[in-house]
Amino acid sequence: DKKIIVVGYNRSKEQNHKEVIYSLLESCSMNDLLIIIPWTYGIDDLQYRNEIEEIMNHHCNYIFIDKRLTDREVAALRKITTVLIQVQTTDSLSASMLETLYAGNSVLTGDWLPYNEIEKLGLTFFKVKNINECGRELNNLINNPLMEKEITRNKCLVDNYSSWESNLKRWMNIYRS
């Protein structure tokens, strides 16, 4: 019965796990949430992980995913995710975001990240100006989930943007010209 909130997509400090968790603790009813933190690649900093767990202990339900996931397990994670919070320091475009949107779920990201290209496509995703807004915005997303037409549009737009079939056609057109 809990909403599945995925924080980041790797164990890098640049994912801002601690700051996100602090924001959620400040603004959200943690009894209704299960926080999942993918911890499968990046620098393995045990002290950083312990700091994150110390913040969450006795305050929320959480899981660290420690083992590398199969493609099927990644797909299952994207499908069960209610909201992916992706507010890392820098990024070029996270496949995790596109996969989550394709699966019909919401993405919350930072407006400082360079996602103008996918924004121009018309994808529906949500942005915060700073990390301490994550908790408040998460409440809004949980109380106002994507409508079916937004889910369908996101899926079509992601497919057109990133599928092999769509990209092959574009590459062939470039090659021919």
C-alpha cells in the first residue's frame, strides 16, 4: 500500500541522497512511503551509506538495492516506482528518467539539469528549483498523479525519442542525405 519513491540511480554523492531524504522527512508522511536507493554502481563509500541510513533509521521504510539488476529487474523497478527523484548535481540525460516515464510513472528532477531537449518534446515531468523543495513537490505528485493521457503521451514520446526503431530511421535519413 506504500508509494515507491526511488532516490537517484547510483551511489554517487552527487545524487544528493541525504539532502533529498531530509526534505522528504520534513514534508512527507513517511508511513505512506517506501524509499528505494539504488546502490549498484559508483564509488562505494561505506561512510556515506552509513550517514544516509542513519538519517532514515526509525523515520522511514527503506531499501538499498545492492546488487546489479538484470534488465528484467530494472524493468520491474521502473514499473513499481511511483516517483523517481533525480536531483543530482549534473547529468546529461538519465536513461532511468526516460525508463520511468515510459513505464507510466513520475519523475521529479532539478531545474538546473539540462533537460531542455526532452522538455521541448512535450514530456510531462516535474522540476524543483532546489533540493529542499523535493518533499513538498513529492506530496503534490502523490496527491495529483499523472492522468492517463499524460502517461500515454509520455510513453509515445519516449519511444519516438529513444527506441532503436525510431533512431534507426533517423540515422538512415541522415546517411541517405
